[in-house]
Amino acid sequence: LGDVYKRQVCDLADQVGISKRQLERSFTKHTGLSPRRYYTDLRLARAYALLGETDLPIAEIAAATGFGGSSAFARAFRGKFETAPGTFRKRW
């Protein structure tokens, strides 16, 4: 996510004629979240749905939602939903 995120935010800022930092500040002011947090939350919401609605392996869900691996995905998921992806799936 790091390099891709930076490139996309920089490209968007260039298209609207402002700096990357100005774009991030404006986005945060209007949404209450940084662009990175907002995008991560979108990816986690999709992962949440995939865990509940499919039998895809957790590694595939991690890849499908843009996480570098199962560990990074599990950390982010646990941070947002206070449970591990596998535990969440078992309860679903």
C-alpha cells in the first residue's frame, strides 16, 4: 500500500492543482479521517463482508483487499474489529 498510496495521492493532488499535504488536510477536515485511514477502513469493510459471505481462505481475502499478507491483514482487522479474522468467521 505504501508506494501505491503515495503515488495515487500525489497524482490526485497534481490533477486538482494542490500539494499532497493540502489534499490530505482537506480530506481529513471533511471526513474526520486521513486518506490512508479511510482507504484502510474501506478495505477492512470489504474483508469483513468476504469473511462473512464466502469460504475464501483468509490469505486470499487478505490479497483481494490489498494487504501484503495474512499477518498484516490480521493485525489491521484485529485493530478495527477487536477480533481475529478466523475468530470472527467462526462466530459468523
